[in-house]
Amino acid sequence: MVPVEVVGVRTHLADDEIVVLLLDPDAALIVPILIGPAEASAIASAQAGIAPPRPMTHDLLRDALLAVGARVGHVEITRLEDGVFHAALVLTTGRRVDARASDAIAVALRFACPVLCSAEVVALAGVEVRPAADEDDLAEFREFLDHVSAQDFETGQEPGPDAGGRGG
């Protein structure tokens, strides 16, 4: 397992798809995970430090775990099977709870605990990123994020207008 950073949530406007981006800084790879709008909102609001007036589902889970004296020590993105990312909440007691990757990430942010990803998943689904040395590199990466979709990672093709009709 390798530690990853939750970069954030991005929307591909043309396809109306939402991804959460996980960064493996040591390998300079980004792992995009296709997620739903509710999970995207839960992840983005936790990253922004926004507390809802009433607990949403992930807040409720955190509060219920804390009420029974349990804490999430870390979460693991364990495997990628048929395009679906599988994850687990790992409690400080060592017990594991099966979870969708998007839910695990949303809960990890609420517990401020590490997100770990299987090295195999990073190698399989990771996309290489270069450090932005200047504004041109940054603009190119933003262009990449604007045109990327989950299918681009399944085919191994670069996103954009030259990718066989996908993207752009």
C-alpha cells in the first residue's frame, strides 16, 4: 500500500462525469476514480471544511463510529475489478469494513486519516503527471483534466481530439 493525497474532485463537462483524483507523489501518478455527485459533494465539502447544518450520510457514519468508541485509522483502495475500485475502512482496532472507494475517501477526510492505495492499483490505473515547471505546463495539465474521462483510463489512450473521437 502506498499513501496517496486526495487532490480533489473534477467534472468532465462534455460527458458530465465526475472523478476524484488521488496523487501518488512518489511515483508522480494520478489515479482517477469515477464517482457520483453525492459522493463528489461529500468529498468536496469535507476538503473545504464545510460542516452541514445537519449530518449528511458520511458525517452520520463518523458520528456513529465515534459514539461507540471506534475510529477509522486509515482507508485502503484495495483493488480495481472490472472498472470498479474496491476499498476498506480500517478501524483502529484492526477490523476492516468493506466500502466503495468514494465513500471510503469521504469518511477518511472526516477522520483526517491517511488514504492508502494498492501499488498494483496505482500501477494499473495511474496516469503520469509532470511537475508544472511553468505556466505552459500548468495550462497543459488543466487542459488534460478538462478532457479526461474514466473511459480514457480503461483504453490506455490519451484524452483529447486525437484519441479516436473521444474527448475534446
